[in-house]
Amino acid sequence: MTTNLTPPAESVVGRFLRYVRIDTQSREGADRTPSTDGQWALVQLLADELRALGAADVVVNEHCTVYAAIPANSPHTATTPVLGFLAHVDTSPAVSGAGVNPVIHRDYRGGDIPLPGDPAQVIRVDQHPVLEQMVGDDIITTDGTTLLGSDDKAGVAAIMTMVDMLAHNPQVQHGRIAVAFTPDEEIGSGIERFDVTRFGAGVAYTVDGGALGEINDETFSARLATLTFHGKSAHPGTAKGVMVNSIRALADFLNRLPGELQPEATDGRVGFMHPYAGTADVETSSLKVILRDFDTTGLDEKERLLRTLAEDTARAWPGLTVSVEVKQQYLNMHKVLKDHPQLTEYAFEAARRAGVEPYRKPIRGGTDGSKLTFRGLPCPNLYTGGHEFHSKLEFNSRVGLEKTTETLVHLAAIFAERQAAA
Ligand SMILES: [Zn+2]
């Protein structure tokens, strides 16, 4: 830290190692929030720890979210906006989060990192050149049989350690800070029940990003198209001139989708059209296609193309009708955040004070913050130091966790400083 700060009562690494051992995997298709009971265990633990650290207004609500606040200690609090930090407690349904056995590779000397529990799992330097910058760091991996859960327990541990640091360093002046830990981010449903009013922040950050330095104030805009192909079933023995097989029409439609617009062929700022699920029966078949683009005009073009291809398919199959229903999923948060440039600017300044070189990167997906931004809580996303999310090769490091925590402490101070200067 730039000033001599008293260290936290528990290190961010210590917290992280405790939290990742709690199985909080969320589950697709559950009809309740949280989708799994394991998430309660971590949320209750965090509430207890927040109380022990002296946080105010600690509440766990019925939807498995913990809200808390750190009262202001700065004389300029009347005008300092309440600053919020959020992280999610669940881990991806894609890879098991049960029995996570974190392994610390102390004083990393370079080279590939084989994971001890599965010889097939090796973190390779050629695939992760960031490892070359991590020599001397303590790299944290799993044993190769589960995910690590750095997404997002790194964010959880960093926020908790920030609370700890602020409690032990009253000389760091800050306004009121709101913190929240939420469930079911990985299945997209937890944030729907988030109570922005109860949270009480005017601006916030999700701490749910990747490599050190990466700050996200831009996401995809997203729509979901559901196509239904209505054909006509008949006994195949007497089908001539009668049957209209909607399965063949569905396949015909798939072939019409442009190959250059599939996710496998796009990156950077190029959007895509991605059929990802469907059902097939002679009478009726259906297909779900997600549309993604950073610009609304690009998204409109993709929707128009999809509708045109659906009409072309219907014309090619006499007797077939195709219905298309399109729903908005989320919007590029930059539409709102461009009017709050100080959020990105302060995050850059906080990163630099922590000795990290910041950079902007658009996210080829959505975040809880993109939804919150459109509900009136501007909310960019900050790095956590983590890599290879949702996989057995997921890793983070001591430096990653410590620099993320330092960034949050600096950010709290910067908000109060800028207010004092104003
Ligand atoms: Zn995450």
C-alpha cells in the first residue's frame, strides 16, 4: 500500500482458501433461489464474519443475499455517494465444486503446472502466457479434479478483506460503503431478486472479472430468439403429399445461418448468432438462438437476418409455418456508463495506486452489473486476478488476490478524496 497500513486480521489468501472449500455450485433449471442449499452455508458464514468485523446493518434475506454496510468515517460523507461492492457466492454448474482441494504452488519458478490429482490436467505456459509474469508469486490451483471457484470467491474474499482492512485502518477516510454477496449468478437468476433500494448504493462495482488490470465497462447487448417450426405429422406409410416434416425444415434453417457469424468464428468486437438448444418432432420442432452484439444496430441486423432466413425456410417447405419470438436479455452497460466516466476513471486510479496497469476490455457476455446498471445502479466490473474460469485449470495467485484487495481499499479512499476536493 502507498501508506503504511495495518494488515488485515486474516489475509485475503486465508479467506479465499476457506471459502473455496464450501460447495456452492449453482444448478441450472431449479425453480427457486438459491438453486442449491450449499450457497446458504457461505452466505451465513459471510454474515457472521461481517458482524465480527463491525459491519452495520448486516441482513441475510430470504433469497440468500447478504447485505451490509460500513459507516462513513470521512467528514465529507453528506455528499459522497454510497459506494457499493458486489460478488457472487455460487460457482459454475459446468464443473464440480464439491471437495475443492486448493493447492498452493509457492514461489513459482516458471514452466507448466501439472495438477496432482489428474495427470491430464496441466496449466501450460503456451496457453497461459500470463504465467511468465507470475514468477515468484504463489499460484493457487485445484488438484485437477474440480474447479477452483475463484469465480467468484476471489471477489468475495477481496471484498471481505477490504472490510477487514478498513476496520483496522481508521486513518483511511471513506464514505458509506455498501457490500452484498449474491447467489446464482452463473445461472443468471440471482440478480433478478436483488433489492437495489435495500442495498442503498448510488454507484457500485461487481468484483467478478479476470486478469489483474482488466476493467469492464462494456458488455454485449443480448437477445434470445425462439423459433417454432409447425409441420404436419402423418403415418410414414401413407405420408406422400401429406406429411410436412418440421425436423427437415429445422435442419434447412440451420444450414442457412451464416458460418462467419457463429461464436466459433468470432472474437473481439464481432457479435454472433448461436443456436444452442432445440427439440425435434415431425409435427413441431423448436430452436433457441442467442443473438449478441455490442451495438444495437448490429443486434437489429442479426434479428432481421434471422427473421428473413425463417421466412425463406417457410417458403421452401410448402405447408410449413415458422413463428419467431425474440426477447431482450440484457443491454450493453456502456450505454449508461458512458454518462458516468468517473467510475472507470476512479477504478483506473485505484489500480495504479495498487501497482497494477489498468486497461478496458469489453466483455463478450453479460454481468450482474449490466442488469443492475439498467435498474439504476451504474456498475462496472473489476478484476479479481483469476484465470480459466469454469474449468479444472482455473487459477489465481497470492498477488492476484492481494492486488485486488488493495484496489478496493484505494477505490474507497479515492471516492472520498474526490468528493473532498470537489
Ligand atoms: Zn463470476
